[in-house]
Amino acid sequence: MPQGFESPKGSPIPENTGFSADEIDTSRPHPARMYDYYLGGWDNYEVDRTAAERVIGVHPQVRVSARANRAFLQRAVRELTAGGIRQIIDIGTGIPTSPNTHEVARETAPDTRVVYVDNDPIVATHAGARLTNTERTGFVLGDVREPRAILDHPTVRELIDFDRPVALLLVAVLHFVRDDEHPAEIVAALADALPAGSHLVLSHATGEPYEAYAAGRTDERARDGVVNVYKNATATLNLRTRAEIEPLFGPFSLLDPGVVRVPLWRPDGEVPGAQELNDIIFYGGVGRKS
């Protein structure tokens, strides 16, 4: 990476990313940087903030959804490390937001190894300072659509022992994979490399109403408005129903309570009411490979 290319906060991109400045598209909003904005972060560009505000305009609760999704990731990681998992591959990690996956895991298991993967080179600008500045963590610039490249990456091979169970995190990433890009096949390819006892943590955006609140109705205007914003981003948003999300788990058997709105997955506090659950657009679940 040429010296002098700066991130939004002025950090030089690590030289080993394999990308040139010309390949970094800051003319279009990127989902990772928009998500950072939803979470109240500052590592984004004007184009990302403008797009995110358009989403907020049609779906004001998107920030609630983002926080609920983040909390789901943290609960799932705590559950899995408490159950003995000591290796994690977090694909689509996005802009680092503390507590990050390795920080949550090491609350329970300080020896946990974590590899972060994201396809936005801007994320790499923050990886060294916030994700990989401790032992047993690594970052890979890679795309979930190329699972073999991720699995074969030297950083993954150095940190992950594929003879021992692994937690695979696909949190808020597969809805950026189109049907013709075969998301189920991507999960299957990743799962094939993992031994029995491995787990999949998956969350996915939906346009489906929460049944107890909406009685089968959906706000098509809000749904279409959000989808339209992402049509101009570096990845389109592909909303799916619970019936379409469940098969994505493939060889991973769902743990209780199955695929649910993310606040309902093993909550550690007060559960939102039906109206708030309807506003939270993420389904989530955890599966185990036998």
C-alpha cells in the first residue's frame, strides 16, 4: 500500500494488505462503514453517513437493530467460549467496535485465538491498533464469497487448528450475498473445513414482520426504501425470511431457541416487547456441527 494513504481517522493502511489506494472505493457507501455509523462510530466517510441517514429516514430504528445485533454476537461468543471453544473465525467483522470478539471471548478464555476477516481495506487501517495488537489475533483482507481463499490464507492457517472445534461467525454478512452468489454453498464450503464440535453464529437482516406484532403484515415502504439505499452501495442488501435463513445453517444443527429475532436468543436481560422486536430487523441463531 503506498505510503500516505490515510484512513478516515488518519491511520496508514498496513502495507501487507495487498491493495493499492486506487482499489479502495470511497465514492460509494460501504456497508461496514454504514454499520459503524449506525453504532455511533466515526470511522466512515461523508458518502457513508449520507447513505446511512437515508436508511434512518425510512427506518429510524436501524440503530436499535445494530445494537441488538452486536449484543447477540457478544452473548453467543460468551456462550461458546464458556462451552470450551477456543478458536474463532469472524468473517465480515466490520469496523472494530469495542468490546470486539477477542475481548469478549477472553473474558472467559484468555487463550482464545481469533482471526478477523473483512473485504473493506479501510477496516484494515484499524485492525492493527484495535484487533491484532495482542497475541493470538490476526486479520485477513478477504471476501466471504471466496471461502477457499479465506481458509487457505497463511494467517488463518497459522492461528487456527482445523483439528479442533472452531466458532465461525457470519454476523450480519450473508444478507450482502445475492442468491446467484449461492450463500448456502458458501456456508457449506466453510463448514466442510471445520471439525465436529464446531459452531456457526449467524445473523441476517429480514423484511419479514415479527409475527406477534404485525400479524403477517410488513411495512413495504420502509423495506423497499432501505433496500434501495443499498443498491448504490458496494454491496446490495438481500433481505430473507426466517424460512430462507434457516437452511443457510446447512450441516450445523440449530441450538435452542433456533432462529429468532436476535434479542430472543438466550437473553441476559429484559426482553423487548412485540413492537420493538418488530423494529429489530435481524434474525439470529447458533448451530453445532456433529
